Amino acid sequence: MLLLGLLAALAAAGANAGAALLEASAARRASRPATVVLHPMYLGGLALDIGGWVLTVLALRFMPIVAVQAIVTGQVAITVVASHWVFDTPLRRIDLAAAAANVVGLALLVASASVTDQGVTASTAGVVALVATFGVLLVVSVPVAIRSRRAMLVSFLAGLAFGGTAVAVRMVDLQGSLGEMARSAATDPVVWTLLGFAALGLGLYTVALGRGAVGPVVAVLAVTETLAPGLLGLVALGDGVRPGGIPWFVLGLVLALGGVVVLARSPAQASLSGDDGVAPPPLKRL
């Protein structure tokens, strides 16, 4: 089960990185900004985003939340290195070192994590707490997104929302045939709360990207959506660490997230998103 979760998380990171590259390619090829969403490459990137989310959901059923979230945020490392090969974006030595640290950190996280159950039976109190948390986050974040110009604060709230989706995934309990699961999902408050968290996170993240540089926004998002639900998973959702593995788990988390933070602030990220004020570089091989 741990291997299945690991493969799903790695595939999700790859899918998300591929989506970022395809969407960037669409932005470079589109004749007008408004036509980007109709470009085949953008639609392909969107499909990969959806596939990455599905794979993340699968991984969350078998691995600790903090490990899955850290692996998925490793997409930043893949994107920075791959964008250098595809778009000829800048790649510093410290970026390579950060990518290596990210890989080592993820290996330590996986090696020290213990296998989780395939789900957590949600108590009434747990469901009420989840729904109440979404309500509070919605009431707090919407005014902030409308009035505040602080992109990092909005990104932090987006990270909490995306973290809420990870927690909700672990609390969903669907069994039986496909039809029975569909009927249960339609009336399950956890499923609706999960969708609410996802929509809120996407909206906040979009606002944050519109108000700040992509690097710091991604860095804040990655750390928040990993640590917040990850700590809750360790405390309340049955996630665990192998005996004697806590020091390696902590070291792995520091290396993995530290690498993501460095890479998120790489000039490659700014160049890929157009935040460097320079015309997008020509396609190198794509």
C-alpha cells in the first residue's frame, strides 16, 4: 500500500509539472491572452492537472498527508529543471543543489513514514469540525482576497484551503458499488466540504498570483499546504512515523520543503511565468 501511495504521489508531481509546462507553452503560442484557454496545449495541461489531483487523492489514502503533500510539491523541482531544457530558462547551481536536497528529503520522508489505513472513519464531531473550519476560512479569506494587496497572506490562506482538501480526502468513506458510492458522495457533507475547500483554494491562489511574484507565492503555498494538514494528520488522522524514524522524518521534511522554497524563488519560475519583465523566451525543444 505504501508503494502504491508513493507511485501515485510521484505520478501526481510529474503530472502537475507537465501541466505547468504545457500551460506555459500555450501562453507563448496564443495570439491573444483571451485565447489561451482554448489552446490544445492549455487543455492538455488542464487534463494533467485533473489527473494529478486524482492521483493525489489516491496517494492520500495510503500515505501520511505530510509525505504526500511534500512529494506533490516536488513538482516545483521538476518544473524548474524541465523548463530550463524546454524553454532555456535560467538554472543556477543553487537550483540544482536545491533539487538534489528535495530528492534526498523526499526519500527520507518515504523511508521513515509508516503505512496508514485506507481511510479514517469520520465521527460526527470530526465532520462538524471540518465543516466549521471551512466556514471560518471562507468568512475570513474572502474579505482578505477582496481588500488586501498582500499576496503572501492570500497565498497562506490558499495553502490552508488546499490543506483542507487533503484532510477531507482522508475522512471520505465511500464503499460498495460505483452507483452506491456516487449516491453516498452526493449526500456526504465531507465530499461537499472537500469540493468547497478545493474551489476556495483555487480562487485564492489565482488572486495571490495576480498580486505577487510567482516564486514567493508558490513557496508560501507549498509550505502551508504541507505542514498544516500534515501535522493534523500526525495528531488526529492516524498518520505515523516508523519507530526511530522521527529524526529522519524531520530532516527529510526540512530538506524537501527547503528545496521547494529555494526553487520557487528561482529566476526560472519568474521567467516561466513572465514575472521577470522580459519577453518569454522562445521554445527550445517543444
